[in-house]
Amino acid sequence: RGLSREPGARWTEPGCRSCTCQEGRVLCDTVICSIPCSHPLPAPAGGCCPTCTGCLHEGVARAEGDVFSPSDGNCTVCVCLAGNVSCLSPECPPGSCPSPSPSDCCSCHPAKCNFRGRTYAHGARFSLDGDGCTTCVCQGGEVECSFAPCPILDCPQHQRHLRPGQCCSSCRDPPAPTGCFLEDNGVEFPVGQLWSPGDPCELCICQADGSVSCRRTECLETCPYPIRIPGQCCPDCSAGCAYMGQVFSNNETFPSELDPCLSCICLVR
């Protein structure tokens, strides 16, 4: 699509397709969404996966922590927590809470909650131990708690850590590379090291980001009979002449193998 991608690069194409650059080829597949909640909101504009930062209940979007009653009434109270909808139906004490009208379930007030030495009103939301990692709600005398969902990390276990005051682990920044490691032969070169990978016409250097950059030497043959020296990339025109399988030094005269009456001379041009 007119853009250059580095090897191993990943990006998302329109239509929620995840693509990667591998060995000069672009491989794409449909984005797979992991939804850790029961009532997620639709994917936001420009996104691919539904989100659990609110709830979609009976076609209505609810904000995080929103307390509401379903459309069928029936005195049920629901709460949206991390993309999950939990509903409770209040129970009225027998004989003490008559219903004067169909819109009222009981004439009494919902029960308060006693939790860890503190009293909370019906519908109150609070954090467990004040850490913000667990959200609790008082519903009719009962406390319901749920943990904050954590994102899925794409780093190995030894690179994960939990920062002070955080609820979820995060990935550590990878250490800066100190050299280039060649997996085919197990050799490691320091940053800035130059070497030839077996071809004398190819020269490689270890970059500061741990990648390897290689370039080939272009040879310009300026004479018709150069000498080819083993291990040297380009043929040598100044060392003499290579003619009919033999090497002759500069200004050396020798008989022609094609005509014994002809005499040849090696000249540097």
C-alpha cells in the first residue's frame, strides 16, 4: 500500500485485520477479540473489539458503576461493574412491608450493609481496602465485590512486574541491546563491529538497536586480464596479468600460446 514495513512489524488494517511483515511477505488475519465480561459495549469508533469499560444491557449503554432497573420492572436493581451486569430483587419482610401501589415493592427502606465494621447505605459503591482494585456495592443488605479486569500482556512472565499503587502488572521495558546475536552460528558482535559473513564482497555492521546491516561491494573491472586473489573481493589490475591460466608480473614478456611467433607483454593500464 505504498508504505515500507520493518521485518517483524505488526499493524492493523481497515476491516479489523491484523498484519505482520515476515521475510518480505505481508501476512494478515482477522483480529481475535478476547472479551472478559458478559455485557461489553460495542467497539468504539476506529476500534475492533468490544470494551468492558461499561455495559450494554437490553440494548441500552450503561456507564461503569451505573445502578438501574431493567425494562420489565419487577423491583429488580442492577449494577454495571467492569462490563458485567449483576441484578438483585429486594426481598420484603413478611407482613411488615405492604405494597400500597403497583410501583412500590415494599413500604420499607432497603436494608443497609454492615461490612468490615462499617455501615453502607443501599446502592453505595466503595473500594475494598481503598486500593481501587476491587469495587464493592451494597445491595439490600448484601455486599457484592468484583475485581478490576487487567489487560492481557504480550511479554514473558519474567518481564512482568507490579508497580506500587497499581492493580495490574505491566511489562518492563526491554534492556537496550549491547550487540548483535547471530542465531545461525551463535556468534555475538558488539555494536559497531564490522565483519564479512563468508562472502568477501559482503560487509556487515552491528547497529546500535541490535540489528545487522549488510552491503555488497560493487567491483569495477578496469582491465581485461585482472588477477583474482583468493579471499579478496575485487580482481586486482595493478599486481600483474592473468592470461591463459598463468599469472605474469607487470612489464613481463612471454610467448603467446596461440602463436609461437608472437611475443606478449603485461602492461598496467
